Amino acid sequence: MKKILYIAAMLFLAACSNKPKDKKTELADLQKQQAEINSKITKLQTEVGGTDSTKSAEVSTVEVKPGHFTNYVQIQGKIDAQDNVTAYPQAPGTIIAINVRVGQHVSRGQVLAQLDNSVLKQQIAQAQAQVSLLNTLFQRQKNLWDQKIGTEVQFLQAQTNLQSAQKQVAALNEQSRLYRITSPISGTIDQMDLKLGQVAQPGTTGIRIVNADNLKVKADVPESYSASVGTGNNVKIVVPDANDSLVTKVTFAAKAIDPTSRSFAVEIKLPARKTLRPNMTAILKIADYSKSNAITVPIKAIQKSEDGDYVFVNNSGTAKRKTVKVGATYGGQSEIISGLNAGDQLITAGAEDIEDGDKIKVLNAAN
């Protein structure tokens, strides 16, 4: 029973302690708490060096200097041989001899394969026999005519018969050449799928010959560059698969625009190199614009707005906005046609986080 009375007394005292304070007391408590908080804020501000509103933005700058700038048109092309041809027979026939193999070097005019021309050979043999007979008759008739024996008509007839037979033999020999596959250039046999006994057809059965010592790069340039890309332009050629590159000039640029691709062809002759082969992919960087005294800036330093492009420069510790006119862009650099002057301290890193008139602190300044 005593325990119950004790618990009841404790509950009564707790209820009395939770009674709301009067307003004056409560206001005094809050003011005391506010004073303590303000004191702590002031102390922390002193430790960190002031409020954020007076802190300078940290940036990096680079001095604007005129220099050489070149813009390149980058396209993909392929390596081809200047002399890359396929030799075909000029008449249909069965292949009876193959005189070369793939990879073999051949000379211009060399017979690569022979087609069956046995019928023509018989006709040539008969024609040559006829020429021999007519030549004997002509010589006899000539001797008689020299002795003023016989008539001039007989002499001329013998002469005409001989000449006609000789022309026939020449025609048959020329026709016999149509049954041979000969090399039109000097080079290396690159492809040949012929077999003995195979029937060869003009324009379908042939042997490809490539002169790998005389190579070129072929590519198509978009129509939009027709005014700036032409014969004589400097060009960098990179052949990724050969791990090779060189600098040379465009040797040919077509005048006509292809109506389908809306492009024009360019060619660049290549020096003889063992690393280069026909049909390799080549990356062409053709110089279409160059200026020796150009002002260029990193692309990341240029900001864009509805009013145009602009940059920030360091004006005695303050960010100053300058409207610029941007020209060509290549290799991460943009040419500034107007709006910047040599010697300006261009803000690069941190430019996207500042506004015109902001206080800045330069952490890294490059000359």
C-alpha cells in the first residue's frame, strides 16, 4: 500500500514539473540560447577566415599569344597501286600451259598462260607453205622479167600473190596471239585462279598483276571542301595497320563532283615502302587552312550563350567577360578571329563557374 502511495506522489510531482512556464521566463531562455549560438557562429567564422560571400573563385589562366594554326580535313582512304591490272585472254580457249605462279615477278609483255590454238597453228603452217611456194614462183618470174622474158603483168601477178600470202600469215600470227595471256605491266602476280584444262573467257578469266613499288592513296572528299582542298595541299597520311605515317602533298584532285556521294576524288602518290600494301586503310589529314599569326584558345575556355560565344579574362583579380568570334577548330584549339588580344590572361580552368565581375584567385598561370 505504501508503494502505491509513493508512485502516486511521484506522478503528481512529474505532472507539476511539466506545467508550461510563463512567457517572460520562456523568452529569457530563448534569448540566452540565441546568444550562445551567435557566439559559436562568430568563433567559427573567425577560424575559417570569414564568410563565403567574400571568398574569391579559384581559376587557372594562360597568356594569349599569336602562333601558327593549321586546320585539317580528316577523311579515310585506302592504298592502291598505280599499276594494278588484270590480264585477260582476247579469245576463248582451253588453258594448256601456265607459265607463272602467285608472287612471281613478271615483265611487261611476258606470256603468263597459253590457250589452245592448235587449229590456228595448222592454218599458219599451211599459209607459210603457200608463201614459200609463191616466193619461189615470184623469184623465177622476176628473173625472167629481168631478162625481158615474159610480160609485166605476169611479174606483177606473181608479186601480188606473194604479198597477199604474206599478209595472210601475219594476220594468222596476230590472231594466234589472242590465245595468250600476257602481262601489260611489270610487277608481281597478285591473284591467279587458273587451272590447266580450264576454259578461259575474255573479260572473266584473268591474272592480276600489281606493281607494289608504285603506290598511291585514294579517297573521297566531301563537296563542302571543294574550294579549300586541291592539288598541292599538304597532307599527313597515317596507316594504322602498318604503324607508319608520312607527310606529303595531294598529287591529284578531281574537278567533277560525284552526283551520288556529293564528293570528289583525291590521290596522293606514296614512296616505295615495304610496310605499305594495296587495300590498306589510310587516314588522311589534308591541310585546308593555315595561318602563321593566329590567336588560338582551348575549346574548354569558350562559353556559349544566346548572344554568342564569349570567354573570361583576368582583369586585375576580377573576371571580365569578352565576346569573341570563333573561326576554325582543330586538335582541341579554336581560332579567335576577333575579341581577344595578345597578352590577355585567358581564364581556362574554372571559367564555367564564374560570372562577369567575380573576384578570382589565380592558382596556375601559364605563359
